[in-house]
Amino acid sequence: MSDKIIQITEMNKWFGDFQVLKNINLEVEKNKKIVVCGPSGSGKSTLIRCINRLEEHQEGSIIVDGNELTADTKDIEKIRAEVGMVFQQFNLFPHLSILDNCTLAPIWVKKMPKKDAEDLAIQHLEKVQIADQANKYPGQLSGGQQQRCAIARALCMEPKIMLFDEPTSALDPEMIKEVLDAMVNLAKAGMTMIVVTHEMGFAKEVADEVIFMDEGMIVEKADTKEFFANPKSDRTKLFLSQIL
Amino acid sequence: MNKLNFLQPDKNNLNNYLYTGTILVALSIFIVFLNSFFNKDLISFLPGTLSFFLPLILGFIGLHLIRIEYSGLKFLDSINKHINTNNFNAFLSLLIVFVVIKSLPPLLSWFILDANIAGDSKDVCTGTGACWTYIKIWFNRFMYGMYPNAEQWRINLSFIALAFLGTIGFFATEKFKKYLTLYYVVIYPVIAFFFIFFFISGGPIFFDFSYGIIAAVISIIIGFFIPSKFKMYYFIIVPITLYILLKYVFFYEELIELGKLEALEWVETGAWGGLSLTFIVSFFCLIFCFPIGLFLSLGRRSDFPIIKYFSIGMIEFWRGVPLITVLFMSSVMFPMFLPEDMFIDKLVRVIIAISLFEAAYVAEVIRGGLQALPRGQYDAAKSLGMGYWKMHILVILPQALKLVIPGIANTFLALVKDTPLIFVVGLLEIVGMLNLAKTNPEWLGFAMEGYVFASVLFFIICYAMSKYSYNLEQKYKTER
């Protein structure tokens, strides 16, 4: 039981009258890499935004690292600090340098001394190979560099789980590779990851499980090999035939 | 040799076109210049209408002739690019040059040549120009209002001290840089407040101020040796204790015996005035309206209904009422709601009223900046574990405020220029003093000089502010 770091049971979510997520059940074990795929509007992004409560769910329960997310959760910030997130639009802070982007949260949220935070940031920036850009501002970097910086920024909080919300969708094809490389390295280092992506190559390479969503429901959930070799539902087959 | 085509000048006969054109333009300007400065009309032999428009026509043709693209001459190209791009622009450029030349002589003569500044009574002003003697004689009043002459050093000293304390930021060493925000946001306004309301106002209350300053200085000096763990408590407890000790134990009795309590003459705020009052009112309103506006703008976006509707109510109320009404209410209506024995100074009431009024505008300007930020910035800050305040102070506000610097500057400039309205409650800042001076029987008929003087002062103040805001914009520009 103890190695189940995320447990979602019977979760439903509505935007107004529109039900975006229907009866979601999902368990993620520690150090597992999950890829979530599906057509746009299928609720993938909403699902992972619910996991660190950027969106609120109305029914069911989400338990992250032993803490249930509810409206009463007092220290939601603490849970969020343990869940790193990387966004489609990078969302770096444009008024801060790359280094400051990475040290901001460790210094102010974790109360880390500035020196330590900077060492940590440089260490993570080196891992994603942009340590030489540390003193530039986000606006001076390419999309791929910005996204790698966003990954480093999330890692600086030393999270237990990393969520990726279509991290490569806003990038040029050439830059996709450098971001995916960074993610593959992260996966190999043993991070628990949930990745919403259309990069099936990435899924095949690192994912332990693939989840296929459509119309707010989890249509199929299977081991990676099984998922690609032998999809069960017709919807999944159709999707795979279009995307591969 | 190519044929000259005067309808379409080209590069081949560059020099011919250039010389003809330049001579025509120079001639036209020369005619207007002679006419305006020396009253000589070279072309008076021509019929009236023609002689009036001839310079314009000559200059227009001249500019047409020198309009040659890519001539290779840097100066010519830059003229053509900036003031001579087409016939219409050439016409406008000429017109502006002529208007400037035409209007220079009368302006010069009014401001300088025929103006008087010597002497000290109205009688010296015999010329047709301005009477700067009037400004000279009334200068003191325009600066300090009815403040007693002998005590004006207190205003000067306060302003110099505050200006000095305000520039401390430039000299701060790296070690103290991180305290600068705290200093400017909290400490400086408090010092300024005490300076102005206790030092300029004087009276027995001044001693409270001195005790406060002494207590603060001593506790800050000792504060450097206190471990940071206890600093929080230290800075709350020690200054207050010191203050009480100073006031009630060490000095108070002695001073009463020595009869020194009235050392600084008390000057009631009704006597303050002139430019110094403009500065005082603007300064405090700027300082107060900004944080209030900031909180209102955040409040308006709050999830808590009480805070949200309170903020909306405040903003809409203060925006919906004319400033002059607000000032009137603050001085006439407000005291009626206070208990008998409670008294709040008129100037304080006015400053509070203007601050609240402008805060509503500032709030809406800041809200504009907040709305311009993409939702992703909020998401990113939240996902890093920041709570509401950390998110706003570290991520949202620095960006939003940077976006709205022009809007804030706009509001602040309007505020400075609104200060003359405090005349409705009987406070006479510089424009109020002008209005008073111009009705003085000794000095009737010099309203013009007064208003020109005030306009120049206001222009200098406002232009400095706008330049400063522009500098801030450039300084905090990090995108691209």
C-alpha cells in the first residue's frame, strides 16, 4: 500500500454543466512513469491539474502521498511543493533571470539559504544543460531552453512527483528532442512522472504504463508494450492508427 | 547633361535641384524672419494676399525640389525622411517653422525684453511685458503660504532632510540593499510623516517626535548586535519602552520646569501654504494612495465575498464622486460624525480624502495590470508551493506593477495637478496663494504672471515625474 503515491478513486469533475472527468480511477506507484494520451478535449490536462489542485474536483477522492486533497486542505502549498509541474507554455517568470527562476521557490517556500539554493539550481540547470544561460532572462532563450529551465525550476523544489502537461506541444520539432532528452534522463534517475504527451516515441521508451483517455474517461490503461502491441478498445486502435 | 524636370527631381542633377531648392527655402524663412523680428516686409509691393502666402509657396516649391530619395547626402536624406516625406508633410513642416518664428518676438518681449524685475513695488512695472517684480515680492508667500517668515527654516530643513533621506538608496551598500524596500515602504514614510506633522507644525507635540526619533535611533543602533532570531520582538518592544522612558521618566518633568516646552512655535496647518503645501499634500497622497489602491485591486479579485464587495464598493464609490465634493465632505460633514472632543486636523482630513479618492483610480490601473498577466503565471507560482501572498509579492505584482507604470504615473500626475482643489476647504497651496495675491488691491492686474509662474513650476514637477516613471520602465524592462 505504502508505495502508492497517488490514488484517485471515483473522481468526477464538472466545468459548469459540462462534465470533464468521469469516474476516474487511477493509482500510481512510486518511481513509475505514466504517459497519458488521448485526443484534445479529453480531459488529460484537467486530470493532472487536479493532482496538484490547480483545478478542484467535485466528487471522489484524490490522495497524494498520504494527503487527501479537499477544499479543507489547509496546507495545500505543502502538497504542491512536493509535486513539480511543467507546463505547455513554460510559464517561466519573465521578470527574473533563469537562476532566480530556479531559486525563488526554494528560498521563499522552503526557506533554503540563498547560497544553497543557488548551488542546487546550478546543479539542476547543468542536468538539463543550460547552466551557461543562468544569468539570462527567459525572453532571451529559445523555447526548448525555456522548457528545460522550467523542468529545472520544478526539480529545484526536489519534488516526489513530476507532472508534465504537454511539455513539447508548443515547441519546434528541433527543440522537442532536447526537452525529451532531459525528461528521459529524469525518468532514468527514478523520478515518479505523469506525462501528458503526444510523443509516442517517448512513451515507448520510458513509460511503464500508458493511459488512453477520451471524453473525460479512462478508456484504456495498460503496460506500455501491451498498449502499443495489442490495444483492446476500438477507440484506442483508431487513435493509435492516426498518431503513429 | 540630363534635362531638368522640375516636377520630378531626380538624382542625376542633384546639385541643380539642391541649390535651387535650398535657396528657395532659405529665402522663404528669411522673409518671415525679417518680417517678424525687424518688422520689414520685403515683398510688400505684391498684392496683399500673395505677399502673405508667398513665403509658404516659395518654401513649398523649394522643399519639393530637394525631395530626392537616396541622394547619398546624409543630411538631406534625414531631412527628407523626417520632415519632407510628401507634399502635405512639407507643408506642415513649413507652417510649424513659420509659426515658431512668428511667435518668438512677442514671447521674448513679454518674458524678457520688456519685462521688469527690479524694484519692489507695482510702480516699476511700466513696460508692456511681464512684471516679474510681482513674483519676486510675493515669492515667499507663493512658496510658504502664511507660514511665519521666522519659522520657514523648519520647512526648508524638513524638505532637505527628507530629500537626503530619500536618496539614501543610491548610496546603500550591497549588504543593506535588501532592506531598501522595507525602508522606502515603511520607515521613510513614517519619518516623513513625523517630520512634517511634528516638526513643521511645532508646538509641544514636537517633543513627542524628538523622543520618538531618539528612541528609534538608539534601538536601531543596538539592533545590529541582536541575533536575528529575536529581532522581531526586539524592534517591537524596545523602541516603545525607550519612548515611554524618555517621555515620562527622564525629560518630561525637567522640561516643564525649565519652561522649554514651547521651544518650537506652533504653526497651525491653516497657515501652511504655497508650493511647500503642494509638495506636502502630493507627497503624502502619493505615499498613501498607492498601498491602499494595491489592496483594493487585490481585494476586488479576491475569492472572499466580503472583501470582494467591500473593495468594489470602495472603488466605485470614490470613483463616482467628484473630488471637490469629497474635499468638501471631509471638511464640513465628516467632523459632524466625530465625538465632541475628538479633533482631526483639517490637512490630515484632506490628505486622507484625496488618498482614498486616488486609491480608487490606482486600484483600477493595477487591476488592469493584474488582468494582463497570463493565468500560467499563477499556475506556475502555485505549483511551486507558493501561497497567496508569496505568489503575489514574488511573482504577480512585480510583473503587474511593471506593466502599469505608465498608468500609475498618469494617475500620480493627475493627483499633483488636482491638489489646487484643496482651496475649497481653505487650504491655499500655490495656485490658491496666486488667487489670493491677485486680488490684493496693491497688486491688481498681474494674474497672468502668476499663472505663468505656477504653470512653469507645475510643468517642472510633472515633467520630472514623467521622466522618472519612464526611467523606471526602462530599468525594469527584462523582456527581449
